[in-house]
Amino acid sequence: MIHKSTIPTLTQKYNDLHTLVKASYADKQEREDVWQSIRKILINPDDNSIHASTMELFEGMIELGTPIGHKDIYQQNGNGAFPTQIILPMIERKEIDRPWCCFKTGGDANGELFRVIFRKICP
């Protein structure tokens, strides 16, 4: 008797996350922008492998399967707040919901740009 594993592989999780992003955004350009930002932190550019530790950030979202959203936060240098200090009040005000993750997507001489990915709150 052959037993099939029910534990998803990294590739299955990656594909499930991509499907979730596609299902969460109606606008094609926005969907592609969000996916490319996620893909950039998931894939090791040296060998195209998936970072398992980074995938863990998204596992709760994949498991829930509910639509996700995002907010971009520009943090000026020297303001002293970490992105989590900005995000936690957003959770308390019910602007975003858990699970969520935050990662840097860019920046300039004056500050850094972070993207927060979170489960959308459905009314």
C-alpha cells in the first residue's frame, strides 16, 4: 500500500501562495506587483530555490485561503518607529488582520519602503 504524503512541499506552498495572490487582486497590474514583491523575498536568486524560513511567513495565509491585501509603508530615516510599531496599531484599529508579514521592498536616501501583506477583513 502506497501512502501519499499530506505535507505540502515548498513548491506546493509557493504555487498555493501564487494562486492566493491571483485570487485576491482583481487588477492585473496590482496582482503582478504584489506577486513579484513576494517572489523576490521567497526565491534565492543564486539557485532559484525557495527560502523555507521566508515561506513560513505566509503559511498561515495559505492555510486560511482567505483573500489577502497589502499596505505600503514609507518610513523616513530617523523617525525611530519600526514597521511593527506602525502595524500593531493598525491591527488594534481593525484596519488589517492576522496573519500578516512585513518586508522591505526598497528605499532611498531619506527612508525605506516596507510592504505589509495581511489577511483582508471581510465585512
